[in-house]
Amino acid sequence: MRPVSEILLLLRTTTAQSFAERHPNQDVVLLEPYEKDRAYDAGAPLHSQGQVTFLTRTPGVPIPVGRDARSVVLLDHPAVSRLHLVVAYTEEGWKVMDRSSNGSWLDEVRMTKEQAVPLPYEKPLRMGRAMVLRLFTPGAFHAYARGVGPGRPDVGPPQGSLGDPQADTWRFPQAAVGTTPGPPSAAQRPQPVPPAPPRAVPPSPRPAPRAPAPAQRPAPPRPVAPPAPAPPPSAPGFEVDIEFAAPAAQVPASPKPAAPRPPAPPPSAPAPGPGGGGDGLDFDFDFDFESDNRGGFA
């Protein structure tokens, strides 16, 4: 699904005919959040959080709508059932079936559960209190979106501003910034400062006479150190026969027993098929298009 803002950018540069030619076998589905006091008719503006998707007109192919990840039209809303609606295109046009737990309202009339009814173009289909679905042809959606545009709050100028509201900039009122100052009077003009009188420079002091250096006395003679005594005669040498014992033979360490391997995990269960899943949802949609007494598409 694509946001409404992105679709509007495309419609601004595309005519209704060229937009319809881009989607020759498709119709437009508009999904908008439900708001209690909001209108969802031909004159209501587009919701800013609305989304748009396209459905192909393939007869006999059911299209699931809901919160489940396998839905063709996936809705991320907690109030939407996992399988809320089933839509299908028939020889008589689009039909829809309610499969939800919260109920669905077509043009504010509650739908009978599991009963296929025609889905008219541009009629609001409300899914509980979650979302509103409307179906358009490409040309009709182009005219509707270009005519009403997106809904947005009116943005006015800031309080206390002046000037044209369409201008890019605003100027603040004079009361906010103070009055405009006029030319200064003669009393307010700054007077020239008289120059300071020259200061007397004191005479520099004369250096004091240096005292005569004291006479140096001769250094006393240094005493001569006595000669070092001769070393005593060394003791007679002797030999010591030392036998180094052979290192003891190392006994090899016994190997540690290997840790037992963990048991192999049990085989995972096979993935559910496209029609299963264990969630009680019937995504096979085995509808009988002739008659099945269950409200199938006739």
C-alpha cells in the first residue's frame, strides 16, 4: 500500500485518462482511519493518514483483507480481525463478505456475517471502529482526489503579526519591539571630553655605587691519600667433584576421557501449508460460485 501523500504527488502530474490507462484492469481501494465525527462521502477530504492500494479485476479469485500476514490487503490495526473481509470480483461486479469478529458496516448498515453482498463504488465500508474502505475506478479516484485534496488544518499567521497572510515572512507589531526612536535633542547629544593635563615625569634614580669585591684567600693544600694496602695472598685452590643426578623419567599422563556428545535435536515439525497454520483461519476460500447455502459468491 502507498500513502495518500505519495499518490497525490503522482496525480498532480497525471491526467485522469493517463492514470486510468496505467491501471486498465484494476480498481483503487482507499483505506482511511475511522473517526467518529468524520464524514466519508464524496465531499469529504482525504485523510492525511490514508493509504491506497489496487485490486485486479480477476473473476472468481477471493481476496482476503485483514491483519494476518497472508492477507492480500494487509491492515496493521489491533481492532481489525485477522481475517476481516473477503472481496471477490464476479460477473456482476465486486462482492464482499464479512468474516470478522467485530462486525462490518456497509454504508452504515451492518452486514450479515458470511453473506456475500455487492460492494458498490465509493460507498464507505466500515470495519468496526478501526478503518473505512472505499472502492473507486481509477478515473473516479483521480477526479475525487484532485477535487477535495488532502485534509489539513488551516494555518494562520501568528498572533500579533501584521501584513499579508500570504507573504513568506511576517513583521512583528511595533508594540512588541518598542517605539521608533527619533533624532536626539541637543541636550541628549554627547559632549566632547576635554583632554587630560600632561603628567610630570619623575627623574630617574641614579644607581648606587658598587662595594669593592673582597680579596680572595689562597686555598689550603689538599691532603694526599695513603697508598692502598696490598691484597692478602689467595687461599690454595681445591676441586669439588659434584655429580648431578639424572632427572627422573616423566610418566605420561593418562588421556582424559572425551566428553559425551549432546543428543541430536529432534527433527523440526514441517511448516504448515498455505491452507493451515493451526489458527483456525480458512485461507483456502473454497467458495462455490453457484450455490452452497453459505452465502458464497453467486
